[in-house]
Amino acid sequence: MRNIIAELVRLGKIPNNDDISDELFSKYTELIENAEPLTYDEAEALIVLFSDDCLLSDKCFYLNEQLFMLIESVDYQYVDRYKKLISKCNSNYYKELFEARLNNYIQYLKKK
């Protein structure tokens, strides 16, 4: 696992909006923005880091969206493995979003 991913894991789950300082927000942002692309093992370590109040708050929403896009950098080629990865997501909202995007990808492949 790369150092940048280990540092994100060490920071842990993204705090709720009321609990995150500007300094911590900047740290998460810097790490997430510089971590792409991910291996499956790295994605598995990060998919449990979504905050609890990800839908309505500015800072957490931004970090959760960035984390979502980072995890999506994993190659969809291995659909069963990707489904297993999604099943480990700690956020129902993002789990459903991952599943919807994967289903769109599968439908796209069927049309090819």
C-alpha cells in the first residue's frame, strides 16, 4: 500500500462536518487529490472512510464526493471483484451510487 493511502487510512473515517477543522479538511483533500489511481487493495482500505453526514454539509460532502471518485478509479473490468468491493462500503448512499454506476457500465457492455 502506498504511503499516501496508508496516511488516509491512518486519518480514518472522514469526520462529520461539525467535527472537522480546516487543517484536517485540507489534509484529507490533499491526500485524496493525489492518490489516483487505486489498486483494489487500496480501494478496499478506503471504502470504509465515508462520513456519516455526507449529504447536507459542505466540507464532508466535498470530501465524500472526492473519495467516491477516487475509489471509482479502480478498474471495473473485474465486475465480481468490484461488487465485492462495493459491498464493504460503510455508506448506504455511496453504496447505492457505486451499484448504480456499475449497473450502467454493465448495460453499456451489453450494448457493445
